[in-house]
Amino acid sequence: MSISPSKTMLQSRIFTFLVGFTHCVYFKVFCSASEFSLDGDYLLGGLFPVHEVEQSTFMFSPEAIECKRHAFTKSGYQMFQVMRFAIEEINNSTTLLPNVSLGYEIFDHCSETKNYPSVFNLISEKGLLKPQEKLNSHQPKIIALTGPYGSTRTLTIAPLVTMDFIPWVHYGATSFKLNDKLQYPTFIRTIPSNKDLIQMIIRIIQWYGWNWVAFLGGPDNYSEDGLKLFYKYTSNTGICLAYQETLQIRGNYNQTLKNINMLNINVIVIFALPIYAENIVRAAIANNIRDKVWIASQTWSMSQQLPREPGIQNIGTVIGITERLLSLPGFDKFIYKLKATTNKDNNSNVLVQGNLCNQECKESGSLTAGEIINENPTFSFAIYAAMYTIAHALHRVLQCDVNECRKNTSIKPYMLLGEMKKLDFPLSGRQVKYDVNGNPTISYAVVLWDTETSPPRTEMVGTYDTYPEITFAINNSLMPWRNNISVPFSNCSVECREGYSREQEGFHACCFRCIKCPQNTYVDYSRDPYTCYPCAETEWSDEGSTTCKIRSVVYLQFTEITSIVVISLTACLITLLIFIFCLFAFNYNTPVVRSAGGNMCFLMLACLTMSSVSVFFFFGQPTSVDCILRNFIFSFFFTICLSCLTVRSFQIVCVFKMAAEFPKLHGLWVKHNGQWLFILFSSFIHFISCVLWATVSPDHPIRDSITFNDQTMLICERRNTITISIVLFISWFLGFLCISFSYMGRDLPKSYNEAKPITFSLLMYYLSWITYFTIYLTFSSKYVLLLNALAQITSIYGILLSYFIPKSYIMLFQPKKNTAAYFQTSIQNYTQTISRS
């Protein structure tokens, strides 16, 4: 069977790759005399970007990389020295790992995909990889690892590191994916995750009320993760991502900036690695972009090169986020000592001249101590804390006391993991502890680039801490804009005035027009600024309100002055009616009582008394019973009284004028007590109509919140106009008959002439009710109910004053007129007058 040329070439490349790897593993003796390694009782692994591949090339087969051929990074070299400094400090400690020395193996990790030999070296056991070995049997070279820098590189090598449960205390991978303990069980980080960084950026945006922002990132896991989290945590915050772009090394940055300007975006979040941030900022300078707010992620917020770019002061305000603690006590001294030693024995400095297993670093020899110290310190404390985390965990596993550790204890890397999760110790003024996902406490600083000074500097203007409690604050007085007078505007729409709701325009929720909320609605910006919510039934609001006010509940109360007056009038009326009833009973056999109707007078007085009782049902909170009885009682009993007056008027006319002309009819009327039959019939008809009114569709209490904005009126609603019209028609028809009969008897003897008093009483009845209904149909107020009660009282007082009071006056003060002789004389005079005419 023949082998294809492509397969032969692939095998050749794999062989070359493995030879390069074994060269580094088995000939490590040539690499030992360098800063990249240190012997010790326990070895730690470190991966740092001393060099950087600016743009990776796609390869069709595995191929190792020579980092020395790529760009040297001072920040990566500084990180590398921070690890060495921390190990030296721990080894010199008399309390932490007292009789134990830590060593290290550090590799230059410059690529995302081509640095596997260094990883293989660290996880190997005596130069061999044993992927099938059990945890208790396998002993990798290192007991813990830190690095590499960046989320993409970390995710690339994660399967190899976690395979052997090697504790991975990371200083520079912030991807939120690494919180997944099923995939990355050994991962612990000393730098906050992208989730915390994104939430911090959102806090800054919200602090100044911006909602129209751009988000720029790179083509890597760090930026992709940040973008996903930004989308997630800005939902329901009112912040709109107006523009988003993934930057490329050789992308069209001019077009990106043009697009941002076209959308009137003044706040730009650059969540990317330094190389992309540098490119876009330089493009902004070249394109004369001005007065923007640039929010820098942790990767480039403390850049030492960008603030020195000519013209950067014109692009606007740069706000960065970084670790609070940036300087390490003793680190400066360590670097000065390192450089002094290097200068004394330059020829033996392998970092300058040697070619040690891909660990060549010629550029470091030209660096001064000041350049190393002043380089971007963003990750210094994270590396420092990582080393101390490993040391403290090992201290516990070895059961160390003040004087010594039990070095004869068999240590496996995974044993450190359990102890790391329990750690809680102070370090340089910070508390080092981890949550269930291996994330540290947060201590961020908000820094402002001051590019007006020479040299440029950064100033801390805000803080964000989660230990011992969550606190966030920005000192506005330190910002270029002060007292919120000239804060850059970066909103899609101008904020609505108070009491106006938003109506979305277009795709983005923060693009809107403002609509004034109508009466009895309000807008609650903390709940939903896009909705005018209706007030509750017991509340009200004016147009353009943000809250509802409690409606005052209005009804006729017993304690009001007007109510007391009406109740007093009613009480006097009832008292007077009872007095007259007694007076008429005492003078029952007198001519005045008999001429007034005799027994019928007592029925009238009793009905008027009962009608008066209905007034008391107008006061207090109305109930269903109140709504029915307040008019039912009056209407029924007052109608009986009207039927009595009608019969009384008819009888007088009948006796004096119709008896002679129609004697048979008059005889039948007298014989069969026609007056009582009429009263009974009309009362029965009226009673039936009242019952229908009270049962078919009765008045019922309601809370009227429509008539007045600020009031809820407790009233009785009239639901059926037909039944109430029938009731009113019967009463008013009887009144009309009464007036007609009275008019017919206007020339009767004075003692029997009831035309004037009956007409006067009925005119008062009609006028009072016409007045009430006019006001009822025209106005709305609780005092309309008071007019209803007054109309009833006026109707009763009209009959009492015009019909019963004059007769009572005669009985009390003119007893001479209350004699049969006086009445006989009156009749004789009337007869003589009729005969003469």
C-alpha cells in the first residue's frame, strides 16, 4: 500500500515538532543557568508574554515557534520579574514555608497556539507525559501554574493543565467561561473576571447617565466574552449598544471612527488587547476625533506608551479601570539589585547573550531599572497574589508551624486545590480570598488620564470594592467636567421632562419621543419609563404626573355644619308635626278640624311625619338600604298626603257646587266613602310603582371617581329612569289634580276655601323639586344630595305652613272662629252672595 506525499509531509512536520519538544525537555541542563528557572523543594510554573506575536499565521500542521523572533514586550518582562520577586520574598520569609524553598520554571509564552512545548515541559513527569496515569500515581514537574497572559491562550492550553488537576492560579485570564468548574475544575484567578469588569464599566456609564455607547473589541476570547457580558448586563438598564465592531490588526479604523461619528456616539468602550486599543486611539488622533469619552478596559488602562502619543489630549477624556494596588513594596529594590548584578557580570547574563531553549531575551539588557518599574503595573498584584496563594496553600498542606514544615509529606498538586478555596489572608493591605468559582474579591480603581501634564500621568478618581461590602463612587470634582455642568452628552434622545413617558422610535429602546401622561395616570421611571400607569380607584393625578395622590372621600357627614342645619330643621319639623297631630286630636270635634278633613287630617299628618324620616338616610356613608329608603319613604308617604289633599279639594267643590247638579253621584260618593277608595287606589298604584323602582333596578351606592379628579364621591346611582319616572308622574299628577280642584273652589266660603293654602303648598313642592332636578342635571357635588333633602323638607313644610299652621293658629289663638255658629254664618253669607248673583 503506498503512502501519499501529503501524509508523508505531515508526519515529517510532527516528527520535527516532537524533536523540538524533546530537545527542551531532555537538554534542560543548558537552560538552567538563567532567570527563567530556579531550583527548589517544589517547583511552580509560569507563562509570560516576554515576546508577542503581533499577527498569527494559519498553519496546516503543528509547528513550534521561536519567540525571540517576535516583538519584545516590556510589560511581559515586568510580569515575569514580579513572579521572581514574589518567589524570592516567600523564600526569605521566616513565617511562610519556613524550611521550604520554592523554585520555578518560567517560559516565554508568545503565541496563542504554538507554545505547547513549554506546557508539555511543565506538566511532564521526568520528561514523560502520562495522560492515563491516576492522580495519586502521577507527579508532574510542577505543583502549580500561573499564566499565560490572555483568555484565548488560557483556553487553548486548559485541557492539558486541568487533565492532571494541577492548581492553576491565574493572573491574566478574565474570560467568564473559566467560571465553569466542570470544564476547568483547577482554575483559580487573582484578577476579577470579565463579568466584574463589564459591570464596573456599566456602573460608570450609569453614573453619568449615558445610554448611547459604542463597544469595540478584538478577534479573541477576551473581547468576545466581554461583548456577550455587555449585552447581558445592559439589558433592562436603559443602555443601548449603538455600535459594535470587532477590530482587526489591519482593519479600516478610519471607517470605524466615521461610523461612530455618524451615529453621534460620544462614549466608546474599548474592550480589547493593547495592540487594538493603540491602533484605534492613534487612528482617532490622525482623524482629529475630538471630545469623546474613551472607557479603557483593564488590559490597556495603564498603558505607558499611549498617553505620550502627540495629540492625544485632543481626542477627549480617557477613563480606565485597573486594580487598586499597583505598586509592590520591595519590588523597586529587587529590580535595581537585578540590574546592578546584570551590569557587573554582563558576559554571564544568559538573558542578554544566551540562546537557552527558546528563552532568549536580548532586549532586556538594554532596559533600565526605571523602565521596568514604570511599565504597566496592571497585573503586578495579581501575579504577586497568585504566588502567595500557592505558598499559603502549600503551607497548609505541609502542616507548617512557626519553625518548620513536614517536608516528608507526599504532596500531589490536587491537594493544594482544597486549601486554596479556604484561604483568607491579608496581603499588602488587601484581603485575598476566593468564592466558589475561584474568583477573588474586587478592588478596582477608576483612573483618569491626565495628558495635559508632562509627562502624562493617571489619577485615581473612583473606586469599586466588594469587600467587606460593595461600594462604588466617583469623585466628580476630579473629572474634566465638574458639578455635572459640562458632562459629555451621549444619549440617543434627550431625557423626557418629569411626567412624560417615552414612546420608542426605531430599534433601540433609548431612542424615543416624549408623551405627556394624561389625567389620572403617572409615569414611574424606576418601574417602566415607557408606560403611563393608571392610578388606583382611590387615587388621582394631574396631567404630567410621576405619582398619584390619595383622593379625598366625599359624602354628607353627620358632623358637617350644613348637615347639622338640615337635621335640625327635620327634627323641628317632626316635632311640630307631632304637636299639631296632638292638637288636632285634642280638638277633634271642633269645626276647624272637621272642615280640614277630620280623620283624613291625622293620615296626612302621619304621612308627613313618616316622609320627614327619609331625610336622615342622606347622611353618612351610603349603603344599599340608604339609597333605597331616602327617596322611597318620602315618595310613598308624601304621595298619600297628596292624594288626601286631592280628595279634600274635590270634596269641598263637590259639596258646594256639584251636589245640587249631580245629586246621585254625590250620593254614591258619600255612601261608598269615595274619598277613602280614591286614597286607597292611588296609594296602591303608587306603592306598586315604588316596589318596582326598589326591586327591578334599585339605586345602589357607587364610588364616583370620574366627576372630580381629586375626590371620590360616595353617591347613589340611579340606574332605571323608567320606574322613577312613573313614580314621579303619579305624584306630580296628583298635585296637578289638587291644584285644579282648589282653583275650582276659589270662591267658596272663607272657612272652607282651601285654594290658596293648597296652591301655595303645591307651588312650593313643584318649585323645590324643579330647582333640585335642574341643579342635579347641571352640577355634581355632594351638596346636590343636600338639595334633595331640602326639597323633601320644603315640600313637607309647604303643606304644614299653608294648610295646618293656619288651622292650628285658629284653634290656639282665635277660638271664636272655631265654633259652629261662625262656620254657619260663613255658609249663609256665601249662599246670599250666590243668590244675588
